Amino acid sequence: MTTTVPDTVESLLTSEPLMAHLATCVEDRPHVAPVWYLYEDNVVELVTGGKKLANIRENPRVALSIQKDIDGQAQWMVSLLGTATVVDDQAAFRAANRRINDKYDANEDAYEENTLVRISISTVNFQTY
């Protein structure tokens, strides 16, 4: 494990639009859900709402897991631990939401009801196969 994101991992995280799994925890109960994300400069941005957002507001310690598979065979995996910050700024939200939707080839205004969350990465674990 490392505390900075190595160049190799940055390349994996930005290589293609893969799904991340966001893990939050409140009252010793874990909650994991798939999310779209952007990675840049040791920060992950995502837009979310509902239980994920409520959990982050109560406990900002989160984990993300991203894995690339080909025909069911794992090619690589990245696990990130960090601290999430809810960004209640509409201009920042709109800019991030458009970048994320562009990455995943979605309508640029999709998910307008969500909120921007930025995760500062503190621990990185990765494996290539």
C-alpha cells in the first residue's frame, strides 16, 4: 500500500470509463454502491445522492474499488481509501457532472439532482494480473 497514487495507477484510473464501487459506513453498517467517477491529482470526483450522500455527510471516511475485467478475467484492481468532502457549490457541481457524464457518454445534464463529492486519497492498493 502507498499514500500517493503512482503514475501506473493514475494511468489505470484514467484509461477508460469503468465503474467504481463506493463503500461508506454509518453506525458500523457498510454500504457499497456502483458510481461513475473522475480521477485527477490524488482526488476522485463523483456525483451522488441518497444513502451514499447521507452516509458521507455523517462519516466522510470512504473506500473505492475499481477493477478491469476481460471476459471475466481480472486484468487489474485498484483500491483507494480516503476522506470525502461534500461540495455544496452548484457551479463546481455542474462542471464536474458534465465532465463525468462526458467520460461515460451520458447526457451532459444527467443526474442534476445529485451533489458533488470529492475524495482525497490517503491509501492506494493495486494489483495487475
